[in-house]
Amino acid sequence: MSTDALFMRTQLNNEWHARPTAQMASPFRCSHQVFQRQGPSSHARENFARLCQSHGQASPVDGSRHHQTTLGSALVKWEGHTDADSVTCLVPGNAAPLFSEPAFGLAPKPLRSLFGEKLFCGIKVEVLKQTVGDMDMAVIRGSLGADNLYGGPVADGKASLWSSFLLDAEGFSRIVIVDHELPPGAIGRLLQRVIEADSYRMQAMSALPLARETMANLSALEAELEPLMESLAADRDTVDHDAMLNRLSMMAAQTEHLAAATSYRFGAAKAYSSIVEQRLEELREELVLTQPRYSVFLLRSLQPAMRTCLAAERRIDQLAQRVSRATSLLNSMVGVRQTQQTNRMIESMSRNAEMQVRLQEAVEGFSIFVISYYSLGLINYMLTAAKALGSPLDPKITTGIMTPLVLVSVWVFVHWVRRRITQKSD
């Protein structure tokens, strides 16, 4: 096996290990932050590597997209995504009261500003270790800052999940997970599903403002297209086809620009939405009639937003097809009119050619008489001169007798010349 093939196989196999789960025994607290990337992905990795080295910890290797290490009192996990970087901090024990001291506060201070200031998503999680009977819902409601909570039993009843989906003063959403009797390692997988569902739903929802703006732009273009289509349907002679074709070309360019500017975001939103739905399904929530489920709130806004993005994407395609059909119709109408004008020009040229032929025939008839007249005049001069020299022929009588012969000779000569010219032109 070649070195390149082995390297590619190794890279593909490593994708199954590209997102390790941060594990910690309950109880513990967690902070998850997602930052919009400010530069190349290598910059974030290099910055994180320097921080790890300054604390005597192993740094991420070149080309890696994740790294997990212990910095200060926190277990820190960095992960590089397509256009963002995420940092997850885990610290043993719960804050007293809950959420009063987040996990990232026990990590090194440089970590807070390592990936810039554009915090896209922030999540604080408190993982409690309690039985179902020991849960104090009043404390949970107070820590989440709301009376109405979303959640209930998950993981086949071995854990509970609660959130108000409200942002605290620092812009973080708060989640409480209660570990009842999860096996070792399961709490880490549950935490990762919850974090991914909450962070990816924000990334999916980021396409909604773009979808609304796109809808407004499409409405303006569609309103402009309608009178153009009415003009085409009326087929009025006063329509400026050149100006209409230029406007349709501009509309086609604007539509293609909208498609190019939105296709990536809409495609990413659909991918993020699919991940959220998959993670919510993996939570294995139990139906509790007295309590709205965690997934119900997430999907209540996410699914309509995704349908809006899908509708905007479809409207772009439909508008592009309408503009294309209008352009084709206009080109067909212009082509038909040009064909009609060409036919009229050909008919006019045919009539002119016919008139020229008739005129030429008339001119030929006059030219026969003119040539005959001058020829008979020359013959008369010759006979008159011969009479003066003693010729017995009378010039007038002889000229009169030769007139029919001259006319016939000139007519034959003229038609012979015309045939020669016609044969050469063919």
C-alpha cells in the first residue's frame, strides 16, 4: 500500500475519533462556549497550544481539530469546527448556589479571551447526582430563573433534564441535568448530546434573519417581474424589447447573486437542524403529560425557521425559472418579429427586382429601335456617298428595304448578348 493511500485511510478512520466525549463523574458543572472564528483555523489551534504549553500540558498536534487537557481546576476540551471554535470546561462539584460560579471561571483567565470576543453561543450546565425522590424542583426553578420549565425524564428515566431556555446576565442559557442512576460514562454522552442540541439549534437559527431578508428581496423582484410579464402577454407594439431584455438580464443576475449568497447558509442550517433532531431523539425523553418536554420547545421554533429557509430557497429557484422563461419568451418574440421583418424585406427586394427586370426589358426594346435607327442612318450615309460616285442604287429606297433586316439583326444581337451575360452570372 502506498504512503498516500495509507495516510488517507488513517485520516478517514480518525474521523470516528474526531469528537471524543469529555467524561467526569457526577456531580460536576460545565460551561460550553462557541466562538465565531476570526481567522484561519490554525490560529485557534496555535493559541490553544501555547496556553497548554504555558501550563505544562501536552498541546494539540498539527492538523488536529480537537484537544482535551486539564488547565487549572478545569478539564478543558477545545474543538475546531468549519467556521467556529468551541471550548468546553468541566469542574467537579456543583456551585452553591447553582450557577453562581461557572466552570470557565475556574479555568485559566487567558482561556476566556483566547478565541476572540464574538461569543455565538454560551451554555452553563449543572450536573447533579440525586435520586428521583430527592429532586428539589423549587431549587431547580430558582436556579433557572423561571417557574415554567421544559424537560423531564431522559435516558429511559435514568436521568432528568431541565431548562427555561432563558439567557442569564452573561448571555448564557442554563441547563440542569440530574443523574439518577446512569452507568459510568453515560453522563458524558448525555451531556454532549444536550450541548450539541442547544448549540447547533442556535447555529441553525442563525439562517433565519438571512431567510427573512431574502424573502423581502424576492418579493421586490417578483413585484417588478409581474408588469414585465403583463407586457409580454399583451404583446404591444410600443414595448421596448431591448430595454425589457436588459431588465430581465439584470433580474437574472440579481437572482443568481441571491442564490450564491444564501446557498451555503441554508445548506448549513439544514445540516445543523438534522443534527439537533438526531440528538433530541437520542435523549430518549419520556412523555410526561404535566410537563412540556425539552425537545418540544427546541423544535417549536426550529422547525418553522427551517421551513422558512426552505421556502426562501424554493422561491429563489422558482424566480430564477420564471425569469429564464420570460427571457426565452422575449427572445422568441423578438426572433419572430425579426423573421417577419426579414420576410417583408425579401418580398420588397423581390418586387424591386421584378420591376427592374421589366424596366430592363422596356429599355432593351427602346435600345433595339435606337440602335436600328443609328444603323440605318449610317447605311443611308453610305448609300448617299455611293450614289454620288455613280452607284445606280437609290439611297432612300434601299434604306427602306433594309430597315426590317436591320431591326431583326439588332434584336437577335441584343438577345444573344443577354444570354451570354446570364450564362456567365449562373
